[in-house]
Amino acid sequence: MIKVSVITAVFNAKSTIEQTIQSVLNQTYDNFELIVIDGASTDGTTNIIKKYKDSLSVFVSEPD
């Protein structure tokens, strides 16, 4: 089975990041990794991402 990598780049997307993460996690295909790269958001985006830390393969938050 092929492993699919889903990479999400985000910056200050508090209003949409949770829906994005849930959309990936709710897929029926289960051989995937979710990688979230945040550009050091300042609007609370990282707090939302951290709620899903156990479901993420990689989470990085740093300035571009």
C-alpha cells in the first residue's frame, strides 16, 4: 500500500486550520502522514494545531 504524505503549510489561519486537519484525519484511506509547517503564526493557529499533535507526523512552527 502506498503511503501518502499530506503537507499543509499555514500562517495565521485560525479560522480554517482545524477544518483542514479534520478533513485529512477523516479520510477513509489510512496509510498517510500529516505534516503541518507553520510560519510562526500569531493568531492562535498553533494552539489549534497542538490539539491534534498526537495525530500529526510532523509539526514545525518557525518563521520563514
